[in-house]
Amino acid sequence: MGGNREYRSDVFSLLFREKRRALELYNALNGSHYDDPGQVETVELGNGGISLSVKSDASFILGASLNIYEHQSTVCPNMPLRCLVYFTTIIHRRYWDKNIFGRTLLKIPAPHFVVFYNGTEDAPEQCRLRLSEAFGNRVEEPELELTCHVYNINEGRNPELLTRSPTLRDYMYLMDLVREFDAKTGHADLAGAIELALKKCIRENVLKDFLQEHYTEVVKMMQWDFTFEHRLELERKEGREEDIRNMLARDKTPEQIADFCGYDLELVKRVQSGMADV
């Protein structure tokens, strides 16, 4: 399955495209206290001949800053490259009719790139991804750089941020409920797990108004997103098993494979014994 899938809106996007919630998240990240959603200018990339897969989850201008927020359920080292595409697309759309060859300096909003990670793979609480890390040759002082600040928003990670943004906290509570109910059925009834999670959130007044307003839409979005997530996980598992088998065929010991690849030793031994469940 290719990563360049057709873009589909999701729950995160739907939540934070509302100016009030975008402002809340901005304040939570920056320690600011803006209280007028009218100051938020939502930015849409549109498709205009561009693949919808380059559409960001939430982009808006506040003051003189352009904020591009993405959320990921899988670890993706290509986020700086994707954010570069988002930024250049936005700037092109906003300045295509301006005289960029003139003597007057055109002011552009300062970009800020943030990624919220909520996947099941282990990841640091916070990290920075840089575009220069993708360059074919190492450059000491890159002439073009882009930095994404990545926040792990899973349970127990970045609690202060989640406290400052109740919407982000409630979003993660909903995601965790879906995963919990889905796991209990052995991934056999995803639609049922989503319905149970939504009804529980509504009973507990978690995103209640939002879920009641967008109930059917949210169910469909989450079915697609979690199906996509499961398929990626299966691909990763198959890839790990194949990797381990190849290294075993080259007479590497389980201990060497576990140490070199960072895999759990018991996992390597299960693959070796032909009883892998990766």
C-alpha cells in the first residue's frame, strides 16, 4: 500500500479547523493567552492540480505566524519534507499575484511546524525532525532548513500540554477508547468499537457537542483511519519478520539481531522457532 493515498479528512482535522479549538491549541503550545477566535485566519491548501495527499491537518495564520499542525499515528521521518510542500503551496497561493521581482520587500508569515504523534510504536516525548537530515550529503550549514517539533501525545507523555489543551486531551481519550474496545474484539468489529467509544464519550461529556453534531461523519472517518493504521501495522510486522529471517539465514545469532536492529530478543527467538507473531 503506497503512502501517497488520497487525502481524507479525519477527526483531528475536523476538530482543529474550528477556530476556537485552533486558538486553544496554539495557546497551549506557546504559553500565550489569545482569546479572540476572530484573530485566526484558516488557511486551506485546496487541490488546484495538487494531489490531495499534500493537504495539512490544520493550517492557520495568527498574527504574523503561519502554523502548520499535523498529527500522525505512525512514525514518519519525512514530515519536514511534507511540511516544506505544505508551506510552499500556501505561499504560492497567497503570493502568486504579487510582484516578487520588485524592489519592495514582501513580508511573509513566519512558519511553525508541529507534529502530534499518537501511534502505538514507542517514540520519545518530544523530538525535532530536520529537513537537512534527508539530504544525500551531510551539510554543516544547510542553506535550506525546516524543523518540525514532534510531540508524543499518548498517555503519560506531555501531560502539561494535554492539560492546557482540553480538546487535545479529549481527542486522545477518544482514540484510546477505540483502541481499547477494538483490541477486546481481536480487531473483529472495528465499527462496533468506534460506536462504543463515541457513546461512552458522549455519556461522559467528552467532546459531546462535537460528536453529536458530527456522529456519522466521525464514525466513517475513524473506520477508515483505523483500518489504514491496522494495515500499516501488518506491513511493519511482516517486514520485521522478513528482516529477522534474512539475518538468521546469514548465520547471525538472535542476540546479535536483537542488539543490531533493536528488536526484542524474545521476538527474534519466536521467529527463529517458526512461531512468530510479529
